[in-house]
Amino acid sequence: MIAALAVAVIVLAVVFFSGGGSHRYTLVFQNAAQLVPDNQVLIGGSPVGSVESIELSDDRSAFRACAAASAAG
């Protein structure tokens, strides 16, 4: 749950400060237990994108989650 919240906060900041359009983000988490590919990324209850993939880092100490977001949702 905390990982999903962190994704939403980061996506929110980038979408609002970048001026719109479509973007792809790679985020690093120590625990990705609540992230699932194809899950929606929500900001304020509104969908803004989705989790594309989750991978174990090369040194196996963290997880990389790739998410796509757009200002239009």
C-alpha cells in the first residue's frame, strides 16, 4: 500500500509540474508487495496511468517499477 501511494505521489508531482502529455517513470522500492502490473495509478481517486512492469534490481536489493502516466489520464 505504501509503495502504491509513493507511485501516485511521484506521478502527481511530475504530471502537474511538467505541463501535461504522456510520460514513463521508473521508480525504485525496497518493498513492492502491493504493486501489480496493469494496476491503475490513482491521484485523488482519478486514474492517471498504470503500472507497466515490476522487476528485481540487478543487485537484488530493490524492485524497479515502470509506470506510464498522462495528464489526461
